[in-house]
Amino acid sequence: MGRGCLLGPVAAAAVVVSATGARELEQAGVRDSKSLSPSQRQRLVPIIQSVAIAWQVASASVAEIDQLNILQAALLAMGRAVNRLEPMPDLCWVDGNRAIPQIAVPQETLVKGDQRSVAIAAASILAKEWRDSLILNLAQDYPGYDLASNKGYGTVKHRDGLKKLGLTPHHRRSFAPCRQLLEG
């Protein structure tokens, strides 16, 4: 989560569910996190955590994003989440068209996986809520960027904050609006 943001880490989650657990999550309303309101996602987090056999949330830092690029950092976060699972699943479904490097689990990529797999949808909810919570905490320390509303995305108010206040240590310097501030 947060691949297109100007600020903060990129987050990923991994969720292991049984067939029965998957049905239970579907009945609870688990689906693609982007189609749910914040209150719906918040309600689902404890349900996912209690129904899942295992779950993990991991991230890649701003420094890692700037060093590697956002795609490689997102894959790094995904790998960290999967590698922390206990028990390890027999198969890992990956949202998107890129396999995760350096995991020992067989994997299958699923384009639009968060719409096709309840486990991926559950993972997207956990990752989004984890990251949003982190950004809301940062919003208290950096009030001039409207982070509570934009969650780090490059909205007009966020860009205005960048022009007026400059970069925070949490901004991704490799992303164009931030890089342009450094160059200008």
C-alpha cells in the first residue's frame, strides 16, 4: 500500500486462511480495500486477524524506496511479510504480475488479485490500515501537509505544504515533486 505516495513507507501484508476462513471473511464483507470505507476497513481488521491462520504486515522504508525504486521496495515489503508467516503457506498468491524475490514458497501471480482472492483482499486491508495509522501519527508531527486527509498522496494541499515547508525526513526524495524541490 502507498506505492503512489510522496511520503512514508510502502506497506504489504500476507494472510493465510483456510477454505472455511475464506468463506467467513467473504461473509464479513472482506473485499478489495479500495472499495471499502475507512470505517469498514477498521471493522474488518480484527475479524481478519482472528480468522486468519497467520498474518503479517511489513514495510520498506523511504530510504529503501529511494535506493531501490518503488516496485522493488514493494516487492521487498511483500517478501518480508511472507517470510515472517508462521506457519508458512503451501502456495503464495501474489497481487500483480511480478513474483516476489527471495521467498521459499511456490507462488502464483494474480493480476487484480485483491478482487479475485479473499486472502489478498484481506492482506490489502491490513496493509492499508497499518500504513494509514502510521501516516495519521505523522500528521500530528507535520500538520502543514494535510496528511490526515491525503495519507501521503500528492494532493494540492500536500504539494502546497511541500512548497511552503519543504521536505520532511519521511518524503520520498526520488519521487518527482520531492526531487524537483531538491533540484530547484
